[in-house]
Amino acid sequence: MTAREQHDRMANAIRFLSMDAVEKANSGHPGLPMGCADIATVLFSRFLKFDAKAPHWADRDRFILSAGHGSMLLYSLLYLTGYEDMTIDQIKNFRQLGSKTAGHPEYGHAAGIETTTGPLGQGLANSVGFALGERIMNAAFGNDLVNHYTYVLAGDGCLMEGVSHEAIALAGHLKLNKLIVFWDNNNISIDGPVSLADNTDQVARFQACGWNASHIDGTDPEAIAYAIEAARHSDKPTMIACKTTIGFGAPTKAGTNKAHGSPLGAEEIAGARKFFNWDSPPFEIPADILDAWRAIGKGGVKARADWEGRLANAEPKLKAEFERRLSGKLPSNFDAVIADYKKKLSTDKPKVATRKSSEMALEVINGAVPETIGGSADLTGSNNTKTSQTKNITPDDYGQRYVHYGIREHGMAAAINGLTLHGGLIAYGGTFLCFSDYARPSMRLASLMGIRSIFVMTHDSIGLGEDGPTHQPVEHLAALRAIPNHNVFRPADAVETAECWQIALESEKTPSTLALTRQNLPTVRTEHSAKNLSSQGAYELAAASGEAAVTIFATGSEVEIALGARDLLEKHGHPTRVVSVPCFELFDQQSEDYRKKTIGNAKIKVAIEAGIRQGWDHLIGTDGIFIGMHGFGASGTIEQLYPHFGITADAAAKAVEARLHGK
Ligand SMILES: Cc1ncc(C[n+]2csc(CCOP(=O)(O)OP(=O)(O)O)c2C)c(N)n1
């Protein structure tokens, strides 16, 4: 058999596993794997550094299928190369409940799936974080331990999504030359030809963003190999525009949108079997071809063993630090550092905005945790995300710890996910809470994947003042709380802010958003507690003088208002307690006993939060009093806005008294 024949048969193994799995599932996308099988075969057989039996090897090359609808391409590759998670039964159970072969690749389902893709553009945008993570880790640990490529397969959809532009501009700016993107340039998307909606010269676009980019025939193994080889020696990121045919080999559906999102049908598959001269039944791969693929799966064994040798011989401190960072565990003195810092805060009682408290906490954290990588989407001075330890990462110096993401909230959040998924790093990035909307698709995926991405969202209410309603978040806390597995923190003072940061860093499987104020707030936690009270989600901050008639729940800046309302009510003879609620999600995870005790039996329950009511009824009941926002904010000073919207201690006390007096 010639080398070309061997290549073709190996590529056809991907094609038939994909066609047959989609057919059996009666759902899925056969077109992409059929069109891109040559690209994948060349990449995996000749370039990708990996060992299928050690899928978590830290220095493996990463392969990201950004066009997640073509998931069968990835699943086929994982099966063929011998990843233990990916058995032939998993392939047969494509898209069935409980299988590892979900409709779109899901991080954590099977080793070898580096990130969850499906929402188009995300994988490409994640890859910027992966490639940057590689450079950062390389700068910290050297070529011997960290030296790998990030390969991405993206479709027309990924390139049409807006996030792609943020991602490629950032990658070009940072000169991430070990990032190599294949564009499946097949001219087809779901509605039909791409020309229905797009005529962008993608090669020119990537070039304009500082990439190498060129066109190749994506079905010619030598052209593919030549392009990859050139990309690996480039000083810029590379985009290879691969001309392919969607559903290649399907007699009538190839090259049309009919090969995109549904099974090909028995007749079409029979035609493809003829076309490729493939006579194996579904899910059976000829032994010589499976052997050849399995050999590729073992191709990286020596490279991995050599790497393990280098790690074993590395300077012991460096080795220990490398291993600690990759394990995701914080330095052993971390808790003590935070405890000391909290003690100091309760004594100093600073009156600062929680965005400033966050910066103060980060100054301590970044000093103790060298793997944090900060950043902001062009609001560094407002988000207070930069500390003395975090100097700018530039193309000339990846050994630093701060990313100026530019005005690219979505690209930033996706890159943060990529940095996190790369391993060895804890990434956080900031913008205004209102613009979490721009980052939300990636924030949601962080939650779905269960990873430790951290989002610093300042200017968290009308308290930001004159910028007005375009910048004043109203529904954002509720909207973020609606995402499963996402801790939304709204700390009330510097102590709670330190506690929330501690929890965010310790939550290895849950992303966090910290909602922080622009305006100054007093320290309300004036008595030191060794315990992290915020970890309970809600706790009694001020007890009532007698049996409580009123409980006021509040978060963030409104805790001060709640304490003011308590003073007024107590003066008027109504025993009132205040419960601070820094995190709904953590409160919901407490024991029923604790929740009952914390919510309490006071006749009147009040919530104060400068956002919408949604979500509060589970604490105050539908008959509780809500002091907050009922629509958009307004432009004015903070001193005007809180009274204007009725969010004051006086208004809260009056509402309670009206209720007490039966009005
Ligand atoms: C953000 C997002 N929007 C829409 C979709 C639905 N969708 C899945 S594939 C696809 C078309 C993608 O076209 P292309 O990238 O050219 O893939 P091909 O048809 O060539 O496989 C669309 C619109 C999605 N998965 N993600």
C-alpha cells in the first residue's frame, strides 16, 4: 500500500465511524468529520505530541475542536488512537443519555476533550488562553517542562461569531506563535452557502490581526503537512485556510448543507462506502488500520518518558512547585495568610469600596499565590485588578502576570477559561458588572465545565452614579445567579471581600463572580472571626435586641443600609436582626437547620439589594418587603440616586413600620 493509500484509509476510518455513529443515533453532524478527516489524520499522525494512555500529560499538545458540532471527528480520533475512555461502545452510544459521547464535546466527559465546545467561536477563543497559558508556564518553568502547541479546528461559524475577532486580535497582539488554527473552509453552513451571509476575506482578516494565514487544499496530505510545518516555525500565530468539501464522499449530499446536521441516510452511506471502497460494516475498523491508528496513539510514549525524566531530574523546588501548580492546590500557607489579613482588617476597619478591598485582598493573594494571572478588559484602574506583583504580559515577556485584554469582555472571559483549562494557572479578569452580559456565554461555559475561572465585576449597582442606566446593572445579579454552578459573591466590606476571594480560589470546580462597589463602604465585620463566615452564604451579622420582629437580609453596599434601618427600628422598639448574604448559591448548600435558623421566624422579612427582586422570595417569601430596583437606574450622583429609588435606611424602616401597623 502506498503512503497515500494508507493515509486515505486512515482518514476513511474517521469518516465511517462518524457517518455510522450519526446514523445510529439518528442525529448529529456527519459533514464536518467527513470533510476534515484528512486534516485530522495528518495532524495526529505526523505532528500532534500526545500519548493516548497518559491523556493528562502536562506537556501534551492541545487539540481543540472549536466546531463542536463535528464532535464525531474528535470521538473517532480518541477511539482510534486508543484513549481508554473512548471505547467502541461509546461511539455506538453517540448522543445517548449517560454516554461520554455527548452531542457536543464536553470537558470532563472523556479524557482528550480539552474544553467544551458547541457554542461556535468558544473553542477558538479558549485557545488564546491555552496558548498564552503555555507561554506563561514556559516562562516560569522552562523549555524542558513546558513546550507544546495548541491546534484548533474552526468552521465558518466560529469565524463569523464576533468573539472570534476579539480572540484573533488578542492572539495576534500577543504573538502567540504556537497557536495554529485550521479553518474548515467548506463554504457551507446550515442555511446554505456561506455567501448567503458572509463574504469576508478571512485570510486577509487574520493577516490584518498579525497572523500568518494562507490557503491550502485541505484534502491534500502533503499540503496540510507543509502548512503545519511552516506554522510551527512561525513567529506569529497561524491560520491555515483549508479548502474542504462538507460531507466529502456522500454521493449527492457532499458539498451541500444536507450533509450538515442530520444523518445521511442508508442510501447515501452505501454510496459513500462504494466511493471510498470501504467494505467494513459499521463500527468495524480493518485490523491493519486500527493498528496503525493505535501506533499513533503510542507515538508520544518516548517523548512523555523523556519529559518525565526531565521532571524527575529538575531542581527539587522547581519540580515541587510545578507539580503543586498543576494539581490545582494552593500553597500550604494560604489559609494562614488570609486569616492574618482578615484579623488586620477587623482592627483597621478600612472604609473603602469593595473594588478597593478586592485590590487589597489581591495584593495579599498575589503575593502568596504565584500562579494567579490578572487582567481587565480596559478598566484596570476601575476594576482594581492590578497589584504590585502583576506586571504586564507582553510578546517579549510572558513571565509576567497581567493581561491587558483590551475592550474584549467576551474574548477575555473565553481566554480566562482557556488559561484555567490549560492547567497550572488561576486566572481572573475584570470589567463592569453591567458588561457581564458581553462575557456571559463564556461565564456560562465555565460553570458547565466546572472550572475555577474568576470574574471581577465592579460598579455593581446604581451606586456607580453619573454613568447612568447604561452602566448601572439592575438584573445582572439575578441573571448570574440563574447560572447553575456559579458562585456570585457580593461582599459587604473588606473582610467579606477577603473571604469571598478565599472561597473563589478554593473552589476548584466552580467559577466565581465577585460583584464589587465603586462607592466606599464601612467595615461591618469589626470582630475578627477565624471562620470564613461568607462560606455559609448568609449569616447573622447583627442580632436583634430581643426576640426578632424583623429580619433584614442584604448584600454588598446595602448591608450598611440594613444596619441603619435596624438602628431606626430598634430605637422604635422593634427588635431587628440583620443577615448579610454574600452568596446565594453557598447559602442554598447549607444544612436545612442552618438555613432555617438563619432565615429565622421574624414576622417581617425584608431584603435590601440595589438590583431586581428576582431570586429574593426564597429568603423573604412572596409577602416579604423588597427594597431595591424595579426598573432601570438613572444618571445622577449616588447621593441623589439611592433616595430617588427609595433604597435608604429610612425608607426600609418606614416600610417595616407601615407593615407592622397593618398598612
Ligand atoms: C453560538 C452558536 N450559534 C449557533 C449555533 C448553531 N449551529 C451549529 S453548527 C452551525 C453552522 C456552522 O457552520 P460551519 O461552521 O460552516 O460548519 P459546517 O456546516 O461547515 O460543518 C450553527 C449555526 C451554535 N452551535 N452556536
